[in-house]
Amino acid sequence: QVQLEESGGGLVQAGGSLRLSCAASGQTSSYYKMGWFRQAPGKEREFVAALRWREGHTYYADSVKGRFTISRDRGGNTLSLQMDNLSPDDTAVYYCAAGPRSALSAIRTMSMYPYWGQGTQVTVSS
């Protein structure tokens, strides 16, 4: 089992920045990839960014590319998401997720991530 706990959400004005963190514990050797997903009110949960833990390769949704940066601290088993130039469209609950090795084509697929955190709210005011 892997436990994930997010932190760092909050309220920010448009154009501002926030940094989310996700602390992983438990059988951390059992996951191969970690990612961030988000769910806005009335919308389905969607992929934001992912990282292959060992290689450090990163993947982003087109909507956040160039504004968000996913990174890891391998020693501390911590995943981060630096979010810059935020807009009201980024308002959502952000979830950290982890999963085992899978096809690269599935890196953005929620069902490939069996472990999830509780989520942290990010609100961007206009």
C-alpha cells in the first residue's frame, strides 16, 4: 500500500503562483509513476502532469504546459507541482496519484493510478 498526502493548496489571484506537495509513504518502491490530476466543480477529473519516478521524465496536459512544473525529491519521496501564471480556469481540487509501471500511452489515464491522495483545493480569483 502507498499513502499519499497533498499540501499547499489555497487561494491566489490570477497571475499568481502556488506550489503543491505530495508526501508518499508506505510501500513507495511499488510505484513507478506519480501524477497530478484535478477536478473542477461540475467537471470530470482530468490529467494535469505526471512523472516517471526513476527516470524523471515528465508529461503535461496542453492546458498547463509552460506554466506548471512537476518535480520529485527521491530521497524524501515527495512529489511537487509548481504552478505559475494561474488563471481562474485552474480552480479545482488537485489530487496526487501513484501507480505501477504501465504503457507510456497510459501515463495520462486515471485508471492506471491505484493510489490517490485526498486532494487539496486550489482557488484562483480573477
